[in-house]
Amino acid sequence: MNSTRFVLAVSLWDRMHGLLGARPRWNTNTVLVLAPCKSIHTWWMRYPIDIAFVDERGEVLYAERDVAPWRIVSKFGAHFVLERPSCADPSWFKAGETLPLALYGRV
């Protein structure tokens, strides 16, 4: 995931909207970060997406590629979710992997 650009979606509207309306060819080096988030839906999506649920320490709890439209996926313990339109790029996050990206809560 070298040169990956992370785009934060932290407002309620941005998290609910997610990748809806994004073109399927959205830059595959760009990953949407939904925070806080422990559940996503793919209602009204026109294409599959790749997802990864991550806890507050940056550990990937669950990852799935090619999540089809009209699904709901959630993971207990997740603090944020990573999303991108599915693509041929074989690199994606895997369960158990620790990312150098973490949410630390309030100061």
C-alpha cells in the first residue's frame, strides 16, 4: 500500500455517504477512512468495494475484497473502516495486520 492517500470521512454526512456517487475508477491509491465506524452498508452502490475494519490500535480485525452492493457488514471492536472501490490491485489489508494508523480517542 505504498503511496496510499487516506481521505478522512468524520462528519455524520460523510460517513453515511461513504463512496456513494464515487466513480468506480476512483483512484485506487486513495482509501476512504470512516471514523468512528464499526458498520458499513453498500446499499445503492453500483460496484463492489474493498473494506477493512480496524481497531483503535491500528490492528485490522476483518478485511474483505469485492463486497457486493446491497450488503451490511459490521465488526465488533472496530473503531474505523477503510474503503476503496474494488480493483485489480492485489494489495489490500489483511486481518491481523497492524497499520501505522490509529485513533487514540480524546485527549
